Amino acid sequence: MDTKWKKSKSVFSFMTFATGLTMLVSNLIPAAGMVTAFGTGILEGQPDYQESEEFRQLIGGRLSMLMGVAAWEKNDSEYESDGTDVKSRAGQEQNDRLLNEPVTVQEETVVEQAADYAGEAAADFWDNVEEPEAFGGDWDAYQQYLEEQQAYYDEMMAEYGYASEGGYADYYGGYCYGYDFGDQESLDRYMADLAKDKNLLYAVICQNQLLYSNMEGFGEKAGQEWSGEDFSQGLDADAYNFTLWYNRENDGKVAIVKDGWEENVYGNGVYSDNSRWRVPGYANFTIGDSYEDVVIFLAAAKNPQLYMVRENGNSNIVEYGGRLYRMRLKMIYLYSAAERTAIFLVTALILLATALLMRGSRKQAVEWIAAFLRKICLEIKLFLLPVLLVFLTAMSAGPLGHVVWWIRRGVPFYSWSGDYLYEITRLTRAGGYLAVWFWLVYLVVLDFRMNRGRQKKPLFTLLKGKDFKYPIQKRLVKRQQRTMIAELILSILFAAVFCAMWLFMENYTTYLADGYNYSYVYDAYEGAAQGLGYPSGLTGFYMAYLLMPSFVFTALFTFTMITFCSLRKNYRLAVDIGALTDQILAVREGSLTEELVLSEDSDLREAADNINQIQKGMETAVTERIKSERMKVDLVTNVSHDIKTPLTSIISYAELLRQEKELPQHVKEYIQILGEKAERLRGIVQDVFEISKATSGQLPIQMEMLDMGKLLRQTLADMNDRISQSSLSMRTAIPETPVAVMADGQRLYRVFQNLFQNALRYSLEGSRVYLSLTEEDGRAVARIKNTSGVELSDGKDFTERFVRGDASRTDGGSGLGLSIAKSFTEACGGSLTVETDADLFTVTVAFPISGQES
Amino acid sequence: MDACVLVVDDDREIVRAIALLLEKEGYRVLKAYDGMEALRILAETEVQLIIMDVMMPKLDGLSAMMKIREQKNLPIIVLSAKTEDTDKILGLSMGADDYVAKPFHPQELAARVKSQLRRYTMLGGIHAQNAEEEIVNGRLCYRLKERTLYADGEPVRLTATETKIMELLMKNRGRIFPAEEIYERVWEDVSFSPENTVMVHIRHIREKIELNPKEPEYVKVVWGIGYKMEKK
């Protein structure tokens, strides 16, 4: 219970630490971006889209466009009669003016300006491209529609002088301010679309004549005289809080009123890169005479709305417009992003503070992670680390490089594209990558610090299986080896093919990024901002495309881990098989006490358990047997003891009787018989006792090196009296050279004593007993051959207890002689066999010859 | 000889038989049938030797022997139906002077009694001799100058060859002599199958010096190697 609590506390502590740190690290870059944005006054106070650079760009662009429209109309009316190419002339004039002017506007700025206008037109264009929803899921139709739009877009861009090859240079060479609409028709179409946008009201006046306006009550008055009235008077100041006048005072300057306050448009009056408004009227940014009679009014709505551009009755297609609306949404989103970043940072700090308080219990969790890392073998780490590094670098180079660029150049973070939202998402991505980098480095450092010198065996040692001693283990590992290599090749191939594919797609989409995806990203934001939920079809596709590498690498990683696990399992199986085989060998050798303990989840657990059961069963059986043998010995011991006590009396009194002098002769004979039989009984008791000990393996044996030839001679000498008393003659063939064997001399003497006694006792009267000692196949073999006095029955095991040549048991032997001889021989490590061939009785005693000569 | 022997055994017939045997040999015999009785008799009467069975009621032989050994140093012969070596060693190590396995030969027991009593009563005399002039080994004592072997203080009649063998063995107690070496050193001749010759002499010596020649305690055969004098 206590340890469980400790465990969960440790996990909690680490999770707090990790979450806090991740939040902090991943939000550092976005936060820095926000701080810059707010600190440099790019964003101010509230989510007001009119305070955005994009809005100012739009206003500047729209102004210049309307000026171009006015100029067009004017040129049309002024110069149409003389038939010159007025459009190109008008452009040329403006161009000359700009180039001839002593300005600080650098060439680059002009190019940028030009690019901005083309970009703006492009953005406007793509804003109006239909959403796939409009096609009701008919993807083919949508695809076709997109292609048409693309073609139209290309055409338009070409008109602006934009070409993918030459870039904006052509455009710069041709036009740089105002627009060339090519023909009246396209101008009318453009103005008709513009008129529908009630978010941005306008009025274009040329030579005191109202040319165009989409304001209520003025749109119809086109072509009428403008009496200098203020358009803003008729507007709801709350709905349209932004108004702009150009050249109202006939000074070529712009006056902006926002929320009833006049804005300082020109600052110090000199145009530079950092100027807020790119509009004519600066000391170094003026436009000439052709526009001096043009007056333009613009008014922007406080809360722009989405509006319908056109409805195509045939195809049921509705086109929507709403650039300002999108701007406002972006702004709201931007502010909520800033808010979220702030919340994240605060949460991160709270979590980190909590983690700091609990840092003591975090150690345990860190050790677990280290233990986990330790388990991953070296090869996988060495493979995974570079792969992760390359992958991460490829993924994060863009966003992180952007941040580096931003810091090094010291320009506002949005300078890349001039779009805060886009840049903020970039920064958020960069923050995410930073967090991933951070954790990668953290893990590497942790692994290095905690696991140095404790790293698990490299994988290839698992594949080699050098330490294995059994062939089955080696085979098992070898089989795995092949599978491993095949899987490795497959993985590498797969990864390579995927990388190639992805890189191709990445290039392709980057090429289109300014067009397609850019707007998809916006749509995603829009959806999020509206709380509508996304993704819509293409956005979803794009997201999937972005996430694809992570899916693939997760899959590859999982695959590798599974392979690795199976490899480790296989290795463990091999190890366990070794242990099992060892155990089987041990059981075979008679070791019954050592249990084989395999881990709970081992494949061979059941087999091991069964072996253990067999072992246990055998052990029980052996114990039982030993117990019963012991009981037998105890029984024999007790019985022999119980016999010995009365026997003592018998022998003693027989002796006393023997000492009596005045007894008749026949009584003395009786007493003689009594004494002899008592003596024989004594012998039998002793023999029974000894054989029960010998057969139960409880006979103490003192092995020593001895000369078997000498032992035989000694035994013969010891029994010389009896041999010479008998009618038998002994024929011996014992080599003089020592025949060294390891045996217990005392026991071996008893063996041969018994054998000779047997021979003496049961041989045919007057026959010969042959004794030979030879060396055969490294064994010392002693043979005693004699001719039996009685007929031997076949198939009788003479070494069995109480088995005798004749069954009458009247010959004075105990019937234990051969049995004792056999037991003793075997107890000393030799063997005794009895063969009968007709009346020939052969006993063979064999011992391994000991290498050392005595 | 009026040495007093105490016979202790719970088997009355055995006690009686031993008593009869020993009385015939001229000893005075006291009888006891358990360890407690033996201790009581010992406290009352002067006894020169005890023959005691191991397994007895009330107080077993070994425990009684330990009690006796606390006060007295008289020889004790232990009788036991247990014949295993370990039992023998246990008995001897607990203070017995001799160990006789049941069933015993009455003659052997009598011989052991005699031997123990002689050694017990003649201790002083034996010790008077110079260590350089005699070799003592248990019951045996070989006097170099006299070239005589004594058993329990009594001279043993040995032939010249037997004496030579005993001198060799007594001088090298514990060492194992192959038959060839004994032959060469005693007969001073080249040996040819000396086993029988040596064994005959050894057997004769055993009959003269061993209490039970069938289970010799001093001159022993080391089977398959040679012969030796057991070091006591």
C-alpha cells in the first residue's frame, strides 16, 4: 500500500515536471513572438483587425487600385481620341516619375511593393475560390473546378507580369503603381465584385465627378457631380469606425479617422521600411500630376461579415467573399492564441513549481525511465538517434530557422510573410519542435548519465549466442538471425521509399504553398475560430499529409520494437532451453534437490514445472526407498541383536559344559555339536547383518590402491591350512607384477575368502580349483573355476541371497557367501559374475585397473 | 589371585555364565543387573575390573561407565551386541579399556580379563624400564637387550624367526611391510613367493600374542599391500 502510494506519487511528480517543462519550452517561442508583436505595437490592446499590418497593406493596396481605376477612366476619356496606347503610356509615365524621383525608397522596396500587389491580387483571388463543400462531395467536379481556377489564376498572374520563371522583375519593368485591367470589361467585372463588399466602402472621385461607389445612396449616383460632401457623415460611425480620405484637401495626402480620432499617417513624413502606411503623401513618396484630381474615400466596417459574391444558378455554386471578415477572424484567433500561450505559460510555471516541491519523489520515476532506456539495446539507440536527428532536423529546420533568422536580423517576426497568423502558427510549430528537441536531448543526456557502463548487452550478442553450449540453442539463435536481417532490409527499404515519396510531395506542395495550402491553413483557422470544427476535406488531407511521417515512423518504430522483443524472447527461450537441458542432465546425474526456476512468463515454464514435478516425484521415491532400506537394515540389526544375546548364553553355557570333566563321552559329543552349531549361527547372523548393510549402501568403504595379485596370494596364504586340509588342490596363475586396483582391501579379502570357502566347500572331492588373475581390456580379472560336487541346476542366480547349489541347506554354509562377495565387490566398484557350464562353476571378479602402479 | 571382578548385565544367565567362568579362573565375582546397582556395589566394595553390558535398564552401560570414570581408574571391559566399528569407537572413546562383541567366546573374555588385570596391577613395574631399551605398544613390550617380547608383562615364547619378525614390526609400528621385505630382512635371503612363509609365521605369532587370533589387534594384514604392527 505504502509502496503503491509512493509509486503513484513519483509518477505524478514526474508527469507534473514533464508536462510543465513541455508547456514552457513549446510556448517560449510563440510567447516571444507575441511579446514582440505587442511590444513593437504591431498588435495593440484588443483584437482589432484594423490594427493589423495586413489590414494596412490591404488599405494601401485598395487605395492604389482605386487610384488606378480613376486614372484608367481619366486616361480613357482624355487620350482616347488621339489613338495612342494610353494604358502603356500612363504606366510609363508613372514609372518614369518614380524612378526619377530623389527618393529613399530602395529598389528592393519597389520590387516588394510590386510583389505585394500581385500577392494581394492572388490572395483575393484564392479567397474567392470555392470550398469543396459547395460541390457536395463531388471530388471530380471540384478537381476540375480547381484546375479551371488555377488556369485563370496563371493567366491573371501573367497579366501582372508575374511568371514563375522571371518572377516579379517583369512586373516591375511594366507597372509599379496602379493596375492595368487590360480592358473595360474586366474592369467592370472587378468593380462589380468590389461593389458587393459592404465591409469596405469606397467612393472614387475624379475631376469632381463620382466615378464609383458601393455606399448606400451613392452607387446610383455614379457619373454625377461631387459637391465635396463628406461621405462619412451618412455612415453609422459605430459600424464603420475607419474612414480614409485621399487628396480631399487636394494635397495628395491621406487622412485617416479611426473611432473618431485622426491618425498620424505619415509620422516624421519620410517613408521607410518601418512606416505604418504605404500610401502616397510622404516627402519621398509622392505621385504626380495625373492623380491630382483624384479623390478617394474608404470606410472599413468594425465587424466585417461574409457576403455573397455571386450565385451561379446553373451549377448551384455560391461564391463568397470576405477578406476583412477573415482578417477579423484571424485577429480573434491571434488574440485567443496569445491568451492560450499566456495560460499555458502560467500553467507551466504552476506545474513546475509543484514539481519543484515534489522533486524528491521524482527521482524514482527518472530511474524507471533510465531502466527502460537501459533495456533498449545499443544498436537500436545508435540507429534510432541519427534517424530521429535527421528527421527532426528536416521537420524543424524551417520553423526553427525562421526564428533564428528573425532573431539575427532583428526584424519583427512577421516579416517573413507579413502575416501574423501564419507566422504565429510557424512559431507555434517551432515551439513544438523545440520541445521535441528538448526531450530528445533530455533522454540522451539521461541515458548517458545514468546508464553509462550499465548498458545492456548489445543486440548482436543476442544474435551471436556464443555462450551457448547446446546445438539447439545455437540453431534457435541462427534462425532468428536470418529473420532479423530480412526484416532489417525490409524496414530500410520501406523507410527509404517513404522518405523519397514524402520529399517529392513536400517539394510539390511547397511549390504550391503560396496558393493552395496557405488558404487551407486559413480555412482551418477559420473553422477553429468559428468553433465549427474542422477539418474540411482538403484541410484534413493536408493535416494527414503533415502527420504522415509521424505515423510511418511510429509504425516503423513499433515494428522494430516488436522484432526486438521477439528477438529478446527468442534469446531468453534459448537461455531457458539451456537451463532446462542442464536440469534434465542434472536429474539424469541424480541431483534431485535443485529446482529449476524460470521466470513467470517464460515459454518453458510449464516444461520446467513438469521437470520439477518429475524431480520431486523421483526424490520422494528415492527417499521412500532409502527409508525402506534403512528400515530393513534397522530390522536386521535389531533382529541380529536379539539373536546375539541368547546366542551369547548358548555359547557360554556350551563352553561351561565343555569344561565339565566327568561327563560321558556321548554327552561330550553332543556338547561339541552344540558348540559348532552355535558358532555357525553366529556366522550366519554376522553375514545377514553385513549383507543387509552392503545392499542398502550403508557399508563403510575405505578405498585404497592395492595389488590384487598380492591380495590373492595373501588370502591363499591365510587360508593355506584349510586348503591343505581339504582333498582339493589349488592351481594358481597370478602374475608377479603388481596389478593395481582401487578397492577396500578388507572387503576384497572377504570377497575372495568367501569365494575360496565356497570352492572348498562345494567342489567335487579330489578335484582341482583354478585361480587366475589376468588383465583384460584395462580390467583386472580374477577367475576361480571349480567343479561342483553336486549337479548344478541351470538358470539359478547363485549370487541371490540364500541360494545354494543344492536346496537342502545341510552343508554348513549360510547361503550368503556369494551374495556377500557380490555386494562387497560392487560396493568397491568392481563386478562379480557367476557362470556355470555343466559342473564347471566359474566366478569372475573384475576391477578397473588403476593407472597408478603401487 | 583374588582380584574382584564386577559383572554387569541385565541378562542374568549371561552374568551367571561369566561369573562361573571367571570363578573357575580364580577370580572373585560380584554381580549386578543394571547400571545403578553396579554403582552401588562399586561404592561399597573394592573392585579391580568391571565387565559391563551397554544396553541395560535404569542406567545404561555407557552412562554408568562415565559415572565410574569420574572417580575410578579401574579397567572396564564393555560387552555389546552391536558390532559396528562406530559403536566400538564410541565405547572406547568414552572410557572403556576393551570392547568385546556379543556373542563372545568365553575363553577370549577370560583372556581379556586376565590381560587387563595384569596391566592394571603391574603398571609400575613396566614403567621402571628405560625407554631406550624397550618398545611398548599397548599390551606388548619388546625388550631389545633381552630380545624378548612381553605381553601383559609376561614373556612370550617366540622362535628365533618370530622374534626377528616382531623386532622388525615393533621397531616400525604402523609401517606396512610387503611380505618380500619381511622375508628379505628376516631371512636375509632373496624372496620367492614369500607370502605363504610369512603368513605362517604371522599366524603363529598371532596365536601367541593376540587375545583372539581370528580377529587380531596387533599384527595385522593389510590386504593387497602387506603386514603391519598396529600402533596403540
